[in-house]
Amino acid sequence: MADDIKDTLKKAGNRVSEKATEAKNWASEKAEEAGDWAKQKLNKAQHSAEEAEQKAKNKADENKGDNCGC
């Protein structure tokens, strides 16, 4: 009887350990996906900012010629 209880508890412990490992792996995968998503959004925002900066510089260069007093 005691051996049956020990075996049952051992099996239950193994299942809990397996599920905990699965949960850890799932959480790790989701964290990595979130990090990748954040990097993509940051790169996109940086690219947009660089484009806006370049457009502003181009516009400023265009306006320099308009105010030369010629």
C-alpha cells in the first residue's frame, strides 16, 4: 500500500515537473516574440524619424534659396 502511494506521488510529481517545464518554455518563447516585436517597432519608428529628418532638411534647403534677396 505504501509503495502504491509512493508511486502515485512520484508520477504526480513527474507530471507537475513536466507541465512546469512546458509552461517555462512557453513563457520564454512568448517573451522572445515580444522582444522581437518591440525591436521591429523600434526600427520602424527610427526609420520614420530618419525620413522625417531628411524631409525637413530638404525643405529647409529649398527655402534657403527663396530668401536670398535676389
